[in-house]
Amino acid sequence: MATVKEVAQRAGVSLGTVSNVLNRPEVVSDALRSRVEQAIADLGFVRNESARQLRAGVSRTIAVVVLDIANPFFTDVVAGAEEVAEAHDALVVLCNSANSADREARHLRRLEQQRVLGVLLTPVHETASPVLQEVRRHGTPVVLVDRGAPTRDQPSVAVDDVLGGHLAGEHLLGAGHRRIAFVGVPPGLRQVDDRLRGLREAVGAAAAIEVTAGNGLSVRAGAQAAAQIFATSPDSRPTAVFCANDLLALGVLNECVRRGVRVPEELAIVGYDDIAFAASASVPLTSVRQPRQLLGRTAVEVLLAHVDGRPVQQLVFEPELVVRRSTARRSTAAERVAGRPLTG
């Protein structure tokens, strides 16, 4: 590959001029800049950004480590992060922990070795892992995303998931539901635990809550959870389901369609995240919306502020409930099932 020296020789300028054209073009006259740019094009020169960053001791790479790369929620978060990173001449790289603490640790160690500018991390566990603490001690900034910080010195950007669960519970209670299933994963994932806590706080003793643990947070896990629900007697079966994310909700909806169960007449469904697929489902899903791209954008801003030595920020956004056809007032649903005309 062509070198900087060869570019300088072809353009008839000094190495310093070529360097200025590459790094500070505003300080070079139009005529000289044009000559250098023409030489670069003629020789097919491509700058070695890794070597430049190594010499400068400063990386322009921001890593995002997510729990599940297949979840559209994280796709939207990364899109928001990339928007701000690009405006600051930084590159975003994506890593998938696949909800594995060991894999998360390997990613963090590799990223530290790569001297990245910083890491946006949705951690597997609620408490900071020893590897995360070690990486931060060594000087790699880390911002937690979609997770509150366990300590006051840890930057974070999160959503109030307890409030999100509360919104879902209030909505289902107001629609007349008194038997509600919560579909999530086994206890331990903070976001899911908080959503269940908010649901319980909202309904109190006014409704019975049945927790159905899925095998993950996927569409398939949602379908499996729905099969468990439909295995119970219709007389004691929940009339509504609140899912820990939209993928689970879509799985429940798919199983309803497969079995001929009418939504929301026989089973109302509420999801969480409000990914794009929620609104375009066969029965558009009611969902608790998280500001996904805003999370990503803000996380990069918090990271850059932290790199600049500004005070640690721990930000919490509020979710909102988006009501669609997958939920309805219990009385209305009962009338539809009975075949009676709607009133009011």
C-alpha cells in the first residue's frame, strides 16, 4: 500500500503538509490541499487509523456490549449510539454477550486491550462483575445502558422499569382483568424483576398474578409460556398477560393465533419496549415504550462527558404506555365472546 512519504513525493510537498491535510485540512491552502488529495487518489493511499491512534494514545472507537443481538430493542439503542458517535468522529463496534457472564468478561478484556475510547454495557448481572471493576480501574470508561448503576461512581443511563410495570398493571386492572399472568425469565435479571415489581405494586390485592418463567426473552420462549398458560383450566386461566418484552409478547400472540384463541377477547396481551414489530403484529400489541434510540444517544453523550472529566451522570428516563388492539376492557371482551352486541 502507498505510504505517506510516497504521497508527499508525488504531490511535491513535505510530510508535514500531508499530515495536515489528513488531520487539520483547514490550516492548508486550497492549492496545496488539492495537490495532496489528487496524489492520494492517484496512489490509492488509505491512512492507517489504528497506527495513528496508537501513536496518539487516543482511540475513536466506542464499543457497545448488549445482552442479545437478535433483540430489536438493542438494535435501536445501537442506532442511537451511532448517531452521536458519528457526529464526534467516533466508530461504534457491537459485541454480543448472549446473556453469558463469561462471554461478557471476555469482551471487556479484549476491548480494554484494544484501548477503546469507552464501553456502553448492558451487564448480565445486577452487581458489577470483578472484570468490569478491573477494566474501569485500568482506565477504560464504562457506561451502563438499560441498567441502573450499583454505585455512585458508575455512569449509567436507564429506564424506570418499576414505573413501566406499574403502567401495565394499572391498564389491565382498569380494563377489568383480575387474573394476570406475568411472562418473564427466572428471577435475577434486574429489568425483568423491576417490571414484575411494578405490576404487583399496581394491582395489589385487586388481581391475582401468576408468574410464568420462560426459557429466555425470545419469541419461542413466549410461545412456550403461552402453552403453559393454555394447559390450565379455562375457568382459572389468566385473562391477560403482561410480558417482560415484546418478543415474548409476540410469541404469546403467535400461540394464540395457532390455537384459535382470540386476542383480546379471550386473552389480552401487553408487551414491553414497543419495538417496530409490536405495532405491525397481526393484532397490534399494547406495549410499554422505552426511549430506545434516546438511550443510545444519551449513553454516548454521558460517556464522552465522562472521558472529558466531567461529573458522573446517572440518568433515568420514564417509559410510556402505548395502547393498541391487543388489550380491551374486560366487559367488552366478555360481550364479544358471548356474541352479545356492544353497548356504550
